[in-house]
Amino acid sequence: MSDNSIRNKPFHQAMTEAISQEMERDDSVLCLGEDVGPIGGVFQSTAGLHARFGEERVMDTPISETGIMGVALGAAAEGLRPIAELMFVDFMGVCFGQIMNEIAKVHYMSGGAVKLPMVITASTGGGFSDAAQHSQTLHGLFAHVPGLKVVAPSNPHDAKGLMTTAIRDNNPVVYLFHKALMGLPVMGYVDAEIDNHVPQEQYAIPFGQARTVREGTDITIIGLSQTVAKAVVAGHKLAEMGISAEILDPRTLVPFDTEALLESVGKTGRLMIVDEDYLNFGMTGEITALIAERLDRVALKAPVRRLGIPGVSIPFTRPLELAAIPQADDIVNAAVELMKTHLR
Amino acid sequence: MSASQEQKLWMYKTMVLIREYEEHLATAYFEGKLPPAIQKGLAFDLGAGPVPGEMHLSAGQEPAAVGVCAHLKEGDSVWGTHRTHHFAIAHGVDLNRMTAEIYGKVDGLCRGKGGHMHLFDPKAKFACTGIVGAGIPQAVGAALAAKRRGENWVAIAEFGEGAANQGAFHEALNMAALWQLPVVFVCQDNYYGISTSKARSTSVASVADRASAYNMPGIAITENDPEAVFSAAGEAIERARNGGGPTLMEAKVFRYYGHYQGDQEVYRPKGEVEALKAQDPIARLAKKLKREGVLDDDQLADIKSGALTRIDEAFAFARQSEYPAREEAFQHAFAD
């Protein structure tokens, strides 16, 4: 037995370890998608799997997003558990018909007769000057469509446990990994302490259970995926300024842990939602609505504050990209302002 | 490959069942949809009556369904479209439950939540989708699963010529040929994608010509004839089952009804349907079977009355079934 107390792994290895162990355990699991084979995914999300499980179970596909999703659906309907990888979440636009009209709806439309146990994986996020078509986050888009579970881990520990759960789930699960969280040697990252503890043995983290990343009393900051790391950095700075931030990571948007949100906001009375997805009609608005609907239970001391990408596409040039995507300093500034703002 | 007398008889009986079913449904569909039964000011109420929603009937397309499904075995799957009753019936989908589904009842295949464009029967291994072309890569996925699991199952993607202009078609054919999967693509050219004729939508005269672009055999069946389909499909399905990879077939078929029930069909030349009906494949097979001494007039009449009895039973089952409880609207988003 290895000493689990010191077993740290980067995100991409945690993710592939979960897939690998599940493929070992369950012969019906297979990976297919864009460059998942010998190169192991451009973000290393399937690294080592081709060498271990072979061409039959780790299949490179043509660049045919609609085909990949349709094939995954058909294979899942026949009892396999495909993991279909699309490299960039932006490419989901090419095949959104298969996702929105087919994969998400088959179980419902069939009155429960047909199950689709499958995982759709893709990278998300910007920060690398990849511009408007390769930097989006889009988790809100999937969460909007009934029938898809949506997972966006913020750290290696959760990456493994949530992937195990995703593969074992009998529903289509969209599993989104942020490029900057993967631990790749070619991408800048937010230097925040996140949970790198990845035990060797298999473990499954249930969906719909938020994690309190940091306890605090003045303000609840809720983030997802990389914005959790930014919130952690902001939390330290705020502490130095005498503001105690509680940081909440829902980990899955569907299902969503409303109870944890209400509990935290009930305690702090202030809520800031930080998202790397578009601001309009997305995660930040949804969480705000969840609070607004429960003002009978939760007393707010200040208005809800949202940070996200405000109705623009993601620009290429570095200074503009940094302006469009919320950064740790933006969180700090907004929190300081919020502490001074009161309900009328 | 030619059909045995027994297979011809099965094809004939099944075509009669499909035709009578569609004609029965065509009538039942208009129940409660026309004045004075509907809201004032409306000419037609799509959502009213016991069979609500759009209705796409397959009368005239029977040969493609029976010619293909005559070769299918347990484990083989069919992936259909919005106009799919002919394949559903030929592939052995439970007729009572299919009809109950079309009526939106709780005993339907999908508990009334799918309707006629979304029929799922896992027992018969039948699925369909209301999005043109979307089922084609799904059939490839089923074929991939069959190969992966070492089963000699074949998947059938059936679709119209309109779907052959979707990206999904081209992506699916490329993948199926690349991976040599046991799938047969059955394109039915019924002349129209909704209102747009094939000549105005498609760059090739026969979709089968596109097979060569994907390095697979293409078979054009120029006659709307079950035996011609049987022969071509037999070859294609056998090849798929034996590891020889996919085939693209195109069969000419007739669309006797409009795109949907209530379609004014202003795009259709006058007399076209009558001219097609003069070459009706069911009548032609009946004539042939009579000439060959396989069936006499009494037996032909028995086949028809047998079909009508079966259809009456299915429609009675559908009418007697209950609607799902209100709370079912909020169930089945996710599986347990």
C-alpha cells in the first residue's frame, strides 16, 4: 500500500486514473473522440489509455463531432458506456443537435425505456489568448437542457472521484475540465492551494454535493471549476483585509446542491457568484434566482453580486482577455465593494 | 438473393398490415381536428382530437421496410425517422403499444411521452428520431457496440433522401466504412424532402452514388418493389453480418400522403399520386402471387381482413388505455 496521505497528482492524471480503473473494472467502458488515442488527448485527458487498453477501447475518430455524439448515443443504447471526448467545449456547437435533441432527451422521450450511460468530456476555459472559439466555458448551456448532468471539477481529488461517478451514472454526463487546472506544463495556472490528494484506490464522489473550500462568516463566494481557485486566492487577500469569505464549490451544476448554498448564504448574508461562463441567463443568474426564491429562509445583508463574462465574446489580445474574464483581483474588489453596500 | 415463397408471403402480409394501418390512422387522425369540433376561427387544430400532433404516414414506402426487415434477426436494430411506421411494424414493434403511444396513452411504448416521431421499443430494438438525419450515426454506434461485444448483430439506418444531405449522413458513412461496421444505410427516395423535390435538393440522381465516396458498396433499387429490395438488402445485410462492412442502398418509394396530414401539397404536380398508385407495389405483388398460384382471391381477402382485425385490436387497445397521470410530465428526465 502506498501512503495515501502524500499521494498528490495533477488533474489530468487523476482524471485518467479514474477512467483507467473503471475500464479495468467494467469491460463496457470505452473512449472515443478527437485525438484520444496514442497522443492521449491534446490536454492529456486520456493519456496512457491507448497503450494500456488498445485501439478497440480507445478510439481516435475523424473530426466529425455530430458523428462522434451519434455513435456514442447508439453505443450507449446498446449497453456500452462510452466516454466521448471533443477536445474543446466550443466544438459542441458543431454537434449540439445530437446533444440537445437526442442524447439529453432519449430517456425522457422513451418514458424511461432507454437509458444512455455515457460521458461527454471537453476542455473549457480561457486565459491563453486562444480567442472566442477556443476559450469558452459553456457549462450553463448544458445545464439549461433537461436530461444532462453537468460536472466541472475544480481540483484533482474531485476530478477523479467525479469521473468515477460520471462513468457509473446511467445518464449522459457532461464532464468539463478547465485547461488551466489540468496541470499541463504548457499552460499558466492560478497559484492557489487546491486539493491534489488523489488516493490510489477507486472512489466515487456523489453528484449534487457541494464542497466548502474555505469557511468564512462575512460573504459567500461561489465559483465553479477554475473560478474556485481564483476565489481561493481572493479569499486570502480578503482575509488580510479583515473580510472573512466562505468559498463554496458546487462541483456539479446538475444536480445542484441548493441546500449547501442556502446554508452558507444563511450564515454570511452576502453572496457573490463568480463564473467564467457568460453572465447573461446562465449559472450566475440561476443561483441568484435560487436565493431570491428563498428569501423567506435566507436574510441578505447586501444585494447579490455576479461576476462573469458580460455579454461579449472572448477577445484574443492578452490585456483584453484578462479584462473580459473575471480574475482574482476582480473578486477582491467586488467583495470589498459589496461589504460597503447595504439593502435599502 | 431471391425471396422464398414463405418470405414473399410474409412481405405481402406485412405490407398489407402497414398500408391498412396507415390508412386507418389517416382517418382516425382527423377526428376532432376539424370545425365545428375545434375553436372558432381555426380551420384545423393540430393538437386536438385523440391523435394529437403532427402525423407523417408511410403508405407507399412499404417495400423498403419489408424487403429489409425480412432479413433481420434477434439482436438486429433499426434506427428510424419521423416517417417510420412501416419499419416499426416490419421490425416487429408491439403494435398495440405503438398505437397507444401515437394516442399519447400510458400504455404506449414511451408512456405517451414520445409520440409518433419518437417510438422506442428496446425489446424489438427499434428507435427513431424527429430530427432529419440524426439517427444515422446512432445506428453506426449500435453497430460499433455489436462489433465490440462480438455479436453478429446488424444495425439498420433507415431515412429519406432528404437526410442524405445532412452532415450526419456523411460523417456516419465515413466512420462506418473506416471501421468496417455492421450497418446498412437504407435511403428511401420518396421524391420530396417536405416540399422540396430531390432534383432541387440533391446533387446526385441516386444517393447510392455517394457510396463510392466512402469506399463502400452502393446499390440503387430503381423499382418500388419488395422483391428487388429483398434481394439487395439480403446481400448487404449478409455482408455486414459476416464482417464485410457497411452498404448504402437507395430504394425508390412512393409517398402517397403529404409530408404531414393536413399538408395541402401545392408543390405536387396534379395527378402524381394517382399515377404512382397505378403502380402500387402491394397490388402488383398480389397479382404476381395470384399468377404464381401462391394465393387466390379468398386468401387475399383473408389477409386483408386479418390485418384489419389486428389493427382494430391495436386501436381499441390505444383508445381504452388511460392518459398518464399529470405528475409523469415531471418524471424520467433522468434514469436512476
